[in-house]
Amino acid sequence: MLYTTKQGDTWDKIAYEQYNNEELIKTLLTANPQYIDIAVFDYGVVLEIPTISKTDDEIFLPPWRKNNEL
């Protein structure tokens, strides 16, 4: 999936909006290495947003949230 940034977007904000988990920044950075040095985005940068499985997402959950409904 593609995502077009808005003025002021940050990696953690995009990760939270797309995955409901700001800790998945590494997933975004790995898919978009050409933008790794950008902390705050301008309007109009097109990023690749990889699809992750629920299982992949659960790996990053704290222990008290694993195997529970979100």
C-alpha cells in the first residue's frame, strides 16, 4: 500500500496511524530506506506501507496484551 505524507508527519505518527503501533517504525524504515534521514516529512512524499500479518503485529505487543482482543 502507498501512503502520501502530510506536512509534519513523523515515522512514529505514520506507524501508529497505519498499524496502531508506533513501535513498527522499523517496518516502515526498512521499506523506505531512501527516506531514513527524514524525521519530519513535508507534504507529498510517497511511502510504501508494507502489509503485516496479525501474527507479526503480535510479536511487538507487550506480554499483557498478547492473545487478547485489542
